Amino acid sequence: MSQTSGSHVDHPLAFLLPGSSASIIVTLLLVIPLMVTYTAQASRTYFPNLKNARILLLTAHPDDEVMFFAPTVLALTDREAGNHLKVLCLSRGNADGLGELRQRELTESCRRLGLREEDSMCLEDKQLQDGFHSWNSTYIRDMLLRFFTQDDGKAATIDAIVTFDAGGVSNHPNHRSCFEAAKAFADAMHGRVGGAGWEVPVAVYSLTSVNILRKYSGAVDVVASVAMSMFHIITRKDRDKPGWKSFQGQTPKAKERDNIDAKDAGKVVQTGKLSTHLLFVSGLGDWMKSLGAMTQGHKSQMVWFRWGWVSLGRYLWVNDLRRVR
């Protein structure tokens, strides 16, 4: 039976026609990653960075390095930056009896993020067991003083520490203990080099905690983070120190970073080139790399709610850091 002249047959792809809700969603899914990728490239040129520095990423559990700090790790391990990044994880995350496995997973995740095996370390210490309780920050500080100083503790072998902030991003007390310990270490080194009137010899940068809406807004939060960073720059909040565009250390480039001379320790802070704010944005390619580091590196942790984190979480896309010491 033939159709009447007034009849209408929907095209199977009509839902993609301009103006439809589906077309708007598809457009956003295509446009947002492209915009973020462009922003990621621009951020490395126009925003402050760390270069030619010896940096410690201090975390509490295996998987923190990717779930929270992936954009930072990828930016700092870029060979053009010339940094030497080490990851120190204070526990093996043994709350479920998977400590040995999770330690191996940390190594694999760090490898996928650009670190060498010898540059990631995971501790097994009775005083630092995974759990929803605070750790003794003085105990951790003293450990850091043993691990990362030389010349009888008078010189640091690192230029900066990156860790959580006072809120711990997820409010986990182990995360917050990392923050307190990093500050305590920097303060202890400050006292050893002269105290008041002297530059703090080890900079401490903390990862900013955000509200739950921003936390699960994925790549969309890049817009808010970039806008806030631009505000800091425009209002000169990052220009009150010389060299605000970068932390330009005195240590060698990447190809020479394994042979850092002891006499260079502490020189970096004498230049005063320390930004008070850092922003690291991952493009689509870096986000995919981070996704692989989490899903393939930390397979034991990929329960349902972590799929939600890697799918919707903003910390795989953007890290904004504040200097607290």
C-alpha cells in the first residue's frame, strides 16, 4: 500500500540532525576533548612549570600517583622539562592483604607514566599501614630527612615535593598526613640552612582539593581550572617572585640527570625562581595514557566505583598545585 503524500518517514540518523538533544551531546563529546587537547598544549607554554629540578612525588597508596597526580607526573617526566622525578609511596595499600601485588602494580603504573623502575619506591612500615587513620607526620618527616638529605643532613637532594593538600582531595587521613609531613620536612630543612631570612630550600606544592561537583566534572573542569589560573597570573599573584614562569633549577638536563653533583644541592632555591601556582592539563592522548596506567597497571583496584572515577574524575585531566612552602 502506497503512502499518502502527507506521510513522513524518519531518517534512521534523524536524532543527529541540528537542534536535537543527541546532536548537542555528540558535538560536546567531540569538541570538548579537542579543546582540552589544545588547552593542554597551550598550558605548557603559557603557565608556570618546573624545569631541570629534582622532584619527589609523595603519596600514601599505590594508585594515588595516577588517580590524583597523572597530569603532574606526565608533565614533569616530559624529557624537554629536564626533571628527575621520584615517587615515594608510604604504604603498600595492604588493607585487603594485597600489599605485594599492589607494590608491583605501582611499578607498572609508573612505567606507563614515564618513570623508570628505580624511581618509584613503595614502603612497608608497621607505622604506616593503610587505613582510615592519621599517620605520625614527625615519623615521616624524619624518614624523609634520612632519605633525601646529604652532608650530615645539611643539604637536600631534592628541590621540590609534590603531594596532597590539607584536605587530601578525598579527605583520607593518610593523604592529609603526607601533606603535614612534607611541610615538616621543608621546615626542618629551612632551619638547617639558616632559618628566618633564608629561602626555604625545598619547595612544597600541594594538589588542590575541590568540591564534589568539580571533582566529578571530568574534562569540563579544565575550563574552570584554567580560568582560575589566569586570574592568579593577571592579578600578579604569581609574579611577586622573579622568574614566575618557571622553576628553573641548576641541575643538568634529562640526559645528565643521573649524575647530579652534590655541590648543586640547594642552588636552585638561591635563584628565587619559584612559582606559587602550577597548572598541568592532560590532552586526550595523555588522558588515554593515564587511563591505561590505572586500568592496566592497577588491575586489582578496578572495582565499579573506580571506573566511575576514571570516567568522570577531573584529576586525570587537570592538576592545579599551590606552593605552601
